[in-house]
Amino acid sequence: MRYSIVVSATMLALTLGACERATVVVPAAPAAPAATVAVPGPAGPAGAPGAPGAPAEKGETGATGATGSTGMQGSTGMQGAEGEKGRTGGNTIIVAPAPEPAPRR
């Protein structure tokens, strides 16, 4: 519903924009005295065929281009950061579980 007005306005603009515009007619200037126009006469006979042309000469091949230069060497990398010292252990006690007794026979 909220888009119906926008769609209607767009369709109206497109419809009116597609109409053909009226042409403006300019009245003709007053006619000058009649001028004599030359009218061409009938065509004359065809001319004799021409001689065949000489074959075209082939151009020279271009020279080979120069070789490109070698690239520059890359720079050495930076040294990495030094690691932190390790800490000593705290008061952690590890208790291992007791082994299971052997089954009786």
C-alpha cells in the first residue's frame, strides 16, 4: 500500500515522457522567381577496362626489441621480537589415581 503512490507517479512520468512531441511548422519564405535547373541526360557508353595493377611490394620486418633489465634484490628482513622468560611452577600438586586391584580367581 505504501508503495502504490510511488509506483503510480513513476508510471505517470514514464507514460507522459514517451508521448510524441508536437512538431513546429514554419511557414515557407516567399517564393523567388523560378530558377532553371539542369537535368542530366542519359548515360554514355561504358569505358574500356583498365590494365591490371602491379603486385604490391612487401614491407620489411621490424627489428627485435631490447631485453629488459634485471630486477633489484630484495631487502633483508627484520629480526624477530625476543620471547618472554618462563615462570617457575607454583604449588601445584598432581595426584595420580590408584591402580585397580587385580581380579580374583
